[in-house]
Amino acid sequence: MSTGGSTFWSAVRLVARREFTERIRDRGFQISVGVMLAILLASVAIPAALGGDSDEYDVAFLGPQQTQLAQTAQRQATLLDVDVRVGSVADRAAAEQALSDKKLDAVVDNGRILVDSKLADPLAAVLQSSWATVERDQRLGAAGIDPSAVNQASAIAPMPKTTLDPDADQRDARKGIAFIGTFVLYGMLMLFCMWVASGVVEEKSSRIVEILLATVPARALLTGKILGIGLLGLLQMLVTAVVGLAAASALGSIELTGAMIYPVTLVLLWFVVGYAIYACMFAAAAARVSRQEDLQNVITPMTSLLIASFVAAVVLGQKGGTLAHVLAYVPPFSAMLQPTMTAADEVSVPENLAAFAIALLALVGLIRLAARMYEGAVLRMGGKVGFKESLGGPARKR
């Protein structure tokens, strides 16, 4: 692997291409992507299939009042904003068979509601109201009172509804998207940062890093490794977002609008920044050890910080509060909190940009620190390299 007289960024591209190509061909990675997509599709499809009572109901009526009941039921359904479709059955046996075959949701037979297993509340309200209206009209007629006059006097339009928070339903959908996105973001950050750390230790323990550093500057090697694995992670995040949104839209779980796509876009942007921050820390820590057995010990502070960020996003992200608003500007907590708090309308676009700018400034300083630690520790073999020692400068190859 030779870079000849290539520039720093040529070396970075070469290393990044190597990391990306090797990882994407890995069978374990391909299987993990397939499993993740299967879980994602199941999480979208199952709630859609079992998402409570249907908004459409098929009913039929038997008995001498069936015509009046059918007409009244359709009027009541319109008032209650329930979609009721009236069918017909020949007799009680045919009605029971239609219920058993799931062709009908309910049948009214001489003052009794027949169902196969469950009567949905919206449909129950329509049928009970319709039955009460027809029975009332019959009793009024028997008493010599004109039912049409009573119906005319009772024909009062429903009260109009004024929603003080018209964005409530859309906000709940955004919260759901951001919540799922936070889980995916956490998993992806942990996975790909661990890849960076284990790759650094693997190259160091096998002494391959000494060969690589003979042709590639240490900072270019570190930058290329982080960039190559990060591009793979971003690709996986994009695939996840596209498949998830497409499935949810196709199943009618959400309506794709700019307001819905914005939280997903934020998750992707914060993955890039969050990954860069954590990957620098993981790589610098991993360079301090020479064995995979010692890796967990040096990356524990970073994994604990990542877990704390995730918990903060889940517990505080959608509720807001002083602590959540403060942490939303503190890297790396901001990578987890900003998408969830944006979906809950707790932070605005200008606040997103401000937090993003702070994170980028922190990333610049962290990159310099991580590069210095990597250069100072990656060629020091044996036991764990101390923090101060790793900052002392590059070691000579042995």
C-alpha cells in the first residue's frame, strides 16, 4: 500500500476506500444489515396490522326494522365520523357464517347485536344510537305523536370543534419517528465506533500499523479509518431511513411531509457529527492498548457517555425541561437530544443550527487531541500507554 508523493487527502481517500471496501464485503455486516431491516419492517408492519379497530365496518340488519335501521345507522355513522358499510344477509344462519368468515363486523337481529368475537366501540356507538332512534320513533307513533316532527326538532347540528393545538397529531407522529431514530442512532454509533476501536487495536497488535505508517502519515491513517467506516455507517443509516419511511408510508402509518422527514434528516446529520466525535475518542483510547482483551477497559468511559446520552434522550428528550435544554447544546449529548427535542417542538431550527455549530467547534478541538494521542500511542507496544505519555509525541518503531 503505497501513496508515493500523494497529498495528505490522497492518503486519507486511499485508507477510507480500503476500510469501506473491506467492511461492506464482510458477511457479518451484510447479515446484520438484513436482520436490522427485517426488525425495522416488522416494527412498522405489525402495529399497522394489529393497530386496534378498523376505521371501516361492515354490518347487516335482519328483522322487520332492517330498512329503517340501515338508513338510520348510515346517518348516525356520518354524525360520529365512522365509516359504516351496510350489507345484506338472507337469514340468521347466513349472518353467523358471514361473521365467522370475517365478511361482516356485526349483525343486528331483532334487537340483538351479533359479533364473532369483539364489537368495536365506534361501531357499538353507531348501532346502539340507531336502535334507540328507531325504537323511539315507533313508540312515538304508537302514542299518536308524529316522529318526523320530533326528529325535526331534534335535528341539531353537532357543535363545531376548535383545536387549540392543530399540530398535535403530526407532532405525535414526529415523536414516534424520532424515538425510533434515537434507538437506531444509538445502535449505529455504538457499532461503528466499536469497529473503529477494534480496528485500531487489531492493526497495532499485528504490527500492521508499522507497515502502514511507513507509507501513510499517522493522521491520514486515523482520518481515513474514521471516514471509511463512517461512510459505511451513513450508508446503512440512509438505507434504514428510506426503507422505514417507505414502509410506514405504504402501510398508511404516516404521511410523508416535510415536517415528518425533518426529524429523520436531523438523525442522519447528527449521526455524522456524533459518530465523528465518538470515533475520535474511541480511536484515541484504543491506540493506548495492544491487545483486544484490554480494549474494553480503555473505552468504558466513552461507552458510558454514549449510554448516558441515549438515556438522556429517551427520558428527557420529549419532555423538555431545563436540564434537557442545557444538555441539548453540550456535545456529545446534543447528538442524541436534538432530534428528539426537535420532534417534540422543544427546540427550533435556529437552536438546531446553534447546537450544530457548537458540536463542530468541539469536534475540531477533539480531532486535534485524538490525532496527537493516536500518533503518540499507536507505535508503543506492550502494556497500556498512559494518557500523558500518549500526548508526549510519536514513539519510535520497535
